[in-house]
Amino acid sequence: MVPSVKIQLDKERTLILDMTAMQDFEQEIGKSIFDINLEEFAVKDLVAIVWACLLHEDESLTPRQVGRMIYPGNIPEISEKINDLMTKSMPEPDKKKSHPAIKK
């Protein structure tokens, strides 16, 4: 089962970071999700990652609609939820093995 994180936006929603969400993010932003700084999101990165992680609920959502759900007051909570989701979704690092199929 794909890990998920509940978040309150316009209503309670569920963020999921699967390969489709990663692909949607990359297509929207033009860079890999692994290239974003989790400590200092650019606004477009934050909107795009939330959008990509919500598409499983509603494929008609647009980044603009998601951007309207985000405001300066909820950015810390959203950043925390994205950080939690990334932590839950990524495998524990195994220094003995590398994963050449996944490029940063």
C-alpha cells in the first residue's frame, strides 16, 4: 500500500506520493522531485508537489486551484506534511545497494 498523509486544505484531503505523482510533478516543473529542497520550497515547487500528490483524488485539479488552497499561514503545516510524506514514501537508504534506475 502506498503511504499517505491527511491534510486539511479546502477540505480534508489525502496526499499520496507514488510514481505517478512524481512523474506529474516532473512534467509540471521540469525537474525531479529529488531536486527540491525540503527545507526551502519555492512557491511553484510547493504548489506543484501538493497538486501532484492530490491528483489521485481528483484528476481535474489544476495547479492554480491547488495554489488557491495554500496561503502563507498554512505553508508551515503543508511543508511538514510533505516532509512526512516524503519520509514515509522513500525507502530506507541501504549503503550496500544503489538504485541506478532512479536518477536524481
